[in-house]
Amino acid sequence: MSDTEAEPSEQEVVEAAAEAAENVVFSHLDRSSVEDFDVVATFEDGTLEVDVYVNAPDESDELAEQAVDDAALAARAAVDDLFSGE
């Protein structure tokens, strides 16, 4: 990002992170198997925190856990892309 470009707002960062996380969760898990899903993303003082919760009792614990881990990684990557101007 050049010096003349404004950095993304906190809201843009949070929205990009949450959207990326949601997309990854539902690329791993069928929507009908997810009973509860929540993404909490905060961006304060240049620090991104992402918490992803999935309750998918019809799926294996390993698959649900992998979906959550991948979602958090995707959220961070989306924010990195946002700051790099991609």
C-alpha cells in the first residue's frame, strides 16, 4: 500500500476477516450439519483477534476442528491481503 492510500478501517478489517472465516467453514462443512456458528473478529491497535466457534454434531470432531483452524488462518490471510492492497 502506498503512502497516499488510506489503510483499511477497523470495520473493513473485521468484515473481511469474518467473511473469509465463514467461507472456509462452509467450504469444509455442509450448512445443514452446522447447528451453531459464530465468528468474532476484533481489530484494535493493529492487532487482529479471531475466534471461530462451530457446533456441527453430525460431523467428526477432527473435521470441525480443522474447519475452525482453517477459518482462523483464512481470516488472517484476508486481512493481510487487505493491507497489502490485493
